[in-house]
Amino acid sequence: MSIVYLNGHFLPAEQAFVPVFDRGFIFGDGVYEVLPVYGARPFRLAHHLDRLGQSLAGIGLTAPLGAEEWGTIIGELIVRHGGGDQSVYLQITRGAAPRDHAFPAHTEPTVFAYTQPLKESPQEVLGRGVRAVTLDDIRWRHCDIKATALLANVLLRQEAIHRGAAEAILVRDGAVTEGAASNIFVALRGQLVTAPRGPSILPGITRDLILELAAANGIDFAERRLPHEELRQAEEVWMTSSTKEIMPIVALDGQQVGNGTAGPLFWRMHSLFQDYKRRFRAGAAHLSGQKNLPGKHTKSRLARRRQRSQARSPLRISNLRPRGRGEFHMGNPHDPSRAFDPNAFPCKVYVKVLGAQTIRFEALAQGIVSRHVEATDLHSVSRRSSGAGHYLALTFTITARSREQLDRLYHELSENKSILVSL
């Protein structure tokens, strides 16, 4: 019997009910998240919860649960369904209230979660690939919010199925956005291309991992506008999602893509992705080969920030001071009264880094952190862009296990020339 989570309770799915006036039912007023589980471990949980938080903020709904609470709920669902590989679905609506378009003054959100088995696509299926069609993107203008109101996506996907295809590739203003239920990549003249982040696409977790793997393994890529005409010239086309991972598209609008089978770049990325999953299952997943990622910092402002960062006192765990109960952040190393208690571990630490706003910098920073922090100890990653969009600040919320662990982490961050500031 399937067990689900609903508003603080684990219960059989047959006994789970929501009020008929729930705004998720009446208006589609809610957001959701889907994350894979490999070997009973939630995959990239911090990234998924970060995106869930951004979706909640996008609809003006306060997060009802924190990262630790979500982790407990997800972990309990995984255990109750036997571990292994699963797909976890999370949904939050604005709750039940009399029908009115305006937000109700006082409602409790409805929080729902369930899990189901996740099966990997066999090699022969990947080799054959799937068919897709192109359709006009008729969705709303905030596709970066993972909203439960998916009627446009449903209609587009159904039209694709009616035409004998597995997915609809959406085109808006003459350029590819994404699929009805996936992100889209193409291989074009040796370069991997995907649409840039923005309100026209969902920032896919699998999409971002593919870009990180490309950056770490010397695969040329670009996040840019992809005209419809270039899609038709592509040597390879892929669809990606958390549950389908990477799937080659071998025919588009009835025309063969490339040689009509999965291409060489797909198989290379598939191999890198599966290797990352194997290491994740073993608790050792991190992006390899990132130490020499190029960092093109040509602006004088960037150089000045780097110089100021290098002129500061060396970054040491002894510079930490209490922020709150069980939480620490950088303090004044010259104030002995604020000395760090070496027996305070484990504790929550906020690791902040600044660099150029590129996927390469983000992949580099995440790779360094993952080398020193177990996946279960990385609780969230928040991102903040500078006003002009040139720089990106990342804040990693982690559980630190020892003084030596943080020393090693901060040392590698401060030694890397692509990271301008680390706090």
C-alpha cells in the first residue's frame, strides 16, 4: 500500500483527502518539485529545495517547511517504500479558502508528498531514441516557476503524442525555449547549446548538472538563444529531466536528426552522468577535472576585488564566531573574546563565494564544496546576482563536521583564482 505525506501525517494514499475548496484544486494555486532518489539517497536535494523555495517566492507563498524538515519527510517516504531508486513528488498549495482570486488573509498551506519507483531507461531504448515535434509555446510568461497549473503543458504534450511523438519542443518568438516536460539540448557544429536561464524556461536540475559536467570535462557549450532554424540543423537533439535524465531525440517533425540514432556526444554525456550517479550512490560524488577551468576575468573591478580579497587575513576556522545556536559565520580574527569553540561540531556554517556570473564559476564552486562536504550535509545553495548581472554570489548552507574539514574547504576556495571572495 502506498504511503503519502499530507499536512504533517503519513497515511495510506486511499485515506488522504484535501478540501474541495483548496486553492490548488480550484485555481492551480501552488507549486511542486520532483526529485530522483538513487540508492535511497535524494539526488541533489539542496538544489531541488532551492528551486522549490524560488517557486514559492515567485507566487508569494511563505515556505511552510525548512530544509531539515523536508529532508526528514523525504527520508521517511524513501524508507517506507523500501529504499532503492525512487521519484519523490512534493507539492504546496495556498490552502483552502472561499473561492476568490485574491489571496486569502489567513490560510494554512496544503503540503503533500509521495514517492514512486524510478526505472532507468535500458541501453537499447536510449540507442533508438524518441521522436519529437515542434509546437508554438502557448504557456504563460513565468515558466521559471514550477507551478501546478500545467494545462498548457498537458495540451502540448498530448498534441505531440497525437502526432506519434514523445515530446513537444516549444518555440516562442522564433527561438526554442524547452520541451513540454523537459529541457532541450542540441549539438551544433561540435558545441552543446541550450536556451539560457530566464522566465521562458524552468531551471532544470538535470540541465544544470549537464552544464557542470560539460565544464568539468572540456566539452564546449553555450547558453544562448537557439533559433528554430538552427534546431533543424542540429547533429544531435536531447531532452532532459529529473526522471528521464538524458534522452536522445532522433526524429523531429518527421525528419531524421543526425544519423537517426543516439549520437557520440550523447553517449559521452550519458557516460559522465552515469559515472556521477555511481559516485553519488557511493557517497563520493563531485565534479572532477575542474581545477583548471578557465576564468576570463578581464574587468578592472573584478581584479580590484581579487586584490582586496588576497590582502585580507588568511581564512581560518579560528575566524568563525557564533551566529546563533549551532550556527557560525566569519567573525573578527583579532577579537579573542569571539574565538571559535573547537568542540562545537557538528554545526551549521554559511559558506559564501563570489565570482563571474557564468555556469563555469558556479560549477567550479559547487565542485569544490562537494569535494569537502557530503551530499547529506549540503542543505541549500542560494544565488544572488549583482545589479548589472556580471557577478554571482553563492551561499552554501552546510553542516561542518570538524575544524580540519573547514580548513581544507576554505583553503581550496581561497587558493582558486576564479573565486574572487570566499567568506
